[in-house]
Amino acid sequence: MGGWSHISEDRFLEVRAAAEVARRNCEDHDPITQQHSVRVAHWSALLATRLTGFGASRIRRLEITAMLHDYGKTFVDPRVLNKQGPLDDWEWQEMRRHPELGIEHLPVPLEYVEPEGIRWHHKHYNGGGYPPGEVRGIDLSLEARIIACADVFDALTSRRPYRVDHPAFSPKEALEIMRGMAGTQLDPGLVSLFESVWQGESSRVGGEAGARTLQVMSVLGVELQRARDLLRKIIGPHDPNLPLAGRTDGESVLRDLVQRLERTSLGRESAVNVARHVLRMPLAETFAPGSFAMVRGREGTPVGHHLEVRLLLHRPPKDVSYLRVVVYRGALWVCISERTDRGVEVRLSR
């Protein structure tokens, strides 16, 4: 890890974009975990910021590691991944191969990943769990112990088909379960710290931060902040409310910002919408009048701690990828598309 901090910003963004592609491929293979790795990376980075001496370069490496922690599932039989109900012994053996498979097939250069964070993220603090190996406690890499906490919390607060009687737990229920795991499955110090991080996030979003809230925060909020950070690199210090004040090269700045965003985790349409929002440029509506039927929430229905609108498109759009950032009624929304027997339904969240 020692020499990693000198790697250029542009190179980091290239590698992160490659990790994002790999994550999406993995989630296409295992649809029930959509955005799980994004949320695990988000919680892991937040937790790491509370640790003394965990510097910016190591946090970036952790972010990519956490994003790829389940990448090995790409190479596991999808019938095992998508089984409704509990797994049998053979299926569990197959599932437990994914940490080692993820390391064997790393989609990014090794210097950008902490492989032990992937290998041991299912290894218990007391030495249980998997894969086999005589490693426990502080001999487990710190990255693995951080990712384990984030992974357990998001898995508990997300819907899972194998939990027939209780598909998803509330954040407070999940934290209570994690307290019971402290010292056995999870690092007890990190469990306490995670609860503090969760309380801070809940205060920030005005409610209990969980999988549904982070679904929106980790995409829209993080991408907007990323765009603002990139804009500072392009034009230097500026008034965020009037970023182009006194400048005549607005279109050039827009093109540069869009190109940089495309190299991270956004497609072109989403990158244009985010860039124009940050630059305070007019936004073009994504859905033309008459191109959709209202399912629910014209102005936005409260769901959890965000607003949601549901539309049924009369014609399938060219891009029905899982995640997009679109413009609806003059504001940015995360767009999640789903094919139904009626057509393509989109859920807009913000």
C-alpha cells in the first residue's frame, strides 16, 4: 500500500470506472443485490473516516475493495444466487467460494485493491466463518473487518429471498443484531463505531438511514459531490451558487466535466444531467409530455426518507439500465427501471 498515494487522480477515476463496470456485471448476474456493493462501499468509507490514521489514499483503496467485495459471485451458478428460500449444504459450499473467486478474477490492478479485504470479509472475528484459515481478531485485515460490518448491516436492511419469514430488518433491528455479533462475528470496536456513524447519517438525512435511504444517497448525493469536486479541479475556487460567473467558456467547462463524470460511474445522459445541475445550467426534461402514464406520486410520494414517483412509459426508452440520473419536473431523480407485464415502469427517487 505504501506507494499508492502518488497515483494520479485521473488514473484512480479510470480504475474506479472499471470497478463500477465489474460491479454492474456482478449485479446483473445476481439481481437481488442491486446497489448492495455501492452501499457497502459508502458505509465502509464513512466508517474508515472515523479511524485515526486511515488516510485518504487508503480510504480510496477501501472504496474500490468494498465495491468489489462480492465480485466473485459473478462466477457462482446463478441458480444458487437466486434460489428462493434456504440453501442446502452443496449450495452453501458453492456460495462460500465467492471471496476466493473474486481475488482470482480481479477486474482492476492489484495496487488499487486490498485483496485480504475481499478474502476475509465473511471471516468471523472469532475465527469462524469462511474461507478456511487460522486467522481471527486483529490478524484479520482492518479492511475486511470494516467491510464485514457494512456488509452485514446492508444485508440485514435489504430484502433477501432466503429470509422467508423476515425479508428485511429495520435499521434499528439490524444494529441490535450486530450488537449480538460483536466479539464473535464482528469486531466489537467497529460495531460501536458503526452505530455512531449510523446515528450521524440518520441525523443528516432526517430519519433512520438504511438500505432504501442509502440507495438514493449513495447515487445522487455522492455523484453530485463528486461532480462538485471535479469542477473545482477544472476551474479552481468558485461560488457554487454561481460557478460560471464571469466566465465565457461555459460549454467547454460542461464538456470537460461530463467527460470526467463518464469516467467514473455515470453514463452520458446521467453525466450531462449532473454536470448541468452543478453548473447551474438549465435542465432538459427526460420524459416528454404524453410519453408516460402516472402510476403514483406526481409531485413525489414520501417513501422511507426520500420521495418517489412511479411512471409507466408508453414506449421503452433506449436505455433501461438499472440506474440513471434523470430530470423530472425540473429536478434530478435517481431512475430505477423495471420491465413489467404492462411495459417499462420507472421509479424516480430523490
